[in-house]
Amino acid sequence: MNVLPSRLDPRWRDVATGKLGGNWRLLAVKLMMQRIRTATHADPSPANVMKCAGEIHDFFEKNQKIAGADLAELFH
């Protein structure tokens, strides 16, 4: 199983803003990332980006078993 980076890892913010990402395999991840990137594009404030980054972290924390391939692609 992949090690989940800390919620405070700055790479989560890069994922939220689209600076870091991959070819998402899991449909749930694709949909979440589309929604989050739209939200961070509409409101790029640090507070909103942190909120969105936290949401991504929480998703991967809860779904490591099914989303492990996408997590591995992010943090290889």
C-alpha cells in the first residue's frame, strides 16, 4: 500500500490547482478532480486551495484501497 503524504504536504495544493496530476484511472477521482480544479480556478485564494487540497487528501485517506493506483501516480 502507498504511503499517504501528510495533509500539510504542499503537493496536495499542486494537485488541487492542476500543477500536479495524472491520468486518473478511477472515475470517482476524475469527477472529484474536475470539480476541484474548477473550484480552484474560480477562487484561487490560499484558503480555498487549502480547503480543496484537504478534500483531496481526505478522499485518498478514505479510499486508499480503490484509489491506490492514482495515489501512486501522484507521489511516485
